[in-house]
Amino acid sequence: QVQLVESGGGLVQPGGSLRLSCTASLSIFSLYAISWYRQAPGKQRELVAGITSSGATNYADSVKGRFTISRDDAKKTVYLQMNSLKPEDTAVYSCNARYYAYNFWGQGTQVTVSS
């Protein structure tokens, strides 16, 4: 059974940093495009950042310059480094792995930015 496990969430003050990790039990992890999504209470889920199998990245406008996505295929892990966090970044962050018809989600990790 495929599993995606997110970790690294928590409570942080505005301006602080967190690094999220998404570790997958996928047999050929390197082929998958991995994305981070977030969903705040009462809002729709939105794409935060994504990284392709070749390492190309994309970001939501709201996080450009503050968040960085990276991958370590040997560890089957994708990271989301989040700097200069704002209260509006508060949400449940989930990772998604996609390769053609294969599409998997993790359970999510809570990120709360508050003083």
C-alpha cells in the first residue's frame, strides 16, 4: 500500500520558518511529480508548490520568494522550506504524488502561524 507521510508542521511565530517533509513508499519515487497543497478553514485547497521528476519547480504567487521545494530521490522525500511565514499561511499542508494515472495523497500536517 502506497503511503505519503508528511511531517514538520507546528506552531510558529510570524516571520519564522518551518521545513515540511513528505516521505513516500513509492517504488519508483523518482518518476513522480510531487506537489504541496494547503487548505485553510473555510477555503478551497490550493496548490502551493510543485516539483517534477526532472526537478523543475513552480510556486503559487503568494509564496514565491519565501518557500522552496526540493527533492531527494534517494530518500524518497520532498521538502518544503517555508521562510518569512505569515498568519495567512496557516493551513493543513498535504503532499501529492502523481505519475500518469497514479495519484496519491498524504494525510496532511498542520501549520499554524500565530503570535
